[in-house]
Amino acid sequence: MVEIAAALGVALVLLVVAGGGSAYADLLLYAGACITALGLIIGVAAGVVYHVALFRALSPLGMLRPGWWWQPTNLHVHLSSALRRRVMPWFHAGAAGFLVALSGCAVILAAIVTM
């Protein structure tokens, strides 16, 4: 449900911005770049912490195989509730950063369309 609301919000922003003309295109381009950079900073930092937390949680249990970092979500089933509380907030923060970066890209697209 949250994803649908975010997609509709982005679509609404694109429609409103596209209707405004090219007067704000430079400002939109700058804002979109800043939003994208913020999302990438949040997402990448949280992703690194998530992978370290998942490694620390599952390494003592011997659950990690070579190349585990390519599909770490497959390992979530091995997390106990206590380990889940330590690992999953970082996973969700990384996903939120990704959503912010995508929103910034949508604003950049709106700026390009209005130019």
C-alpha cells in the first residue's frame, strides 16, 4: 500500500511540474540531484551496515555461503526474532534510501521534460 501511494505521489508531482513550464526547470534539476544524492547516501550507508549486521548475525551459525551478499534476503528466514530486530531496521532504511533516490530521479525527469 505504501508503494502505491509513493508511486501515485511521484506521478502527481510529475504532472504538476510538467504543467508549470520551463520556468522552474533549473531549480527542479538541482533539487532532483540533491534528493537523489541524499537518497544514495542514506541507502548506501544503510546497505553497508545491513550487510555487516547480517554477517555478524549469521556467521556464527554457519549459514553464510560464498556470494551470500548477492541475494541476502534469502537469508532472512534464518534470523531469530532477536536477530531480526538488529538486522531488519537497516534493511528497511536502505530500502527507504532507494525510494528517496528514485523520487529524486523522478524530479530530474520532470525537469528534463519541462526544458
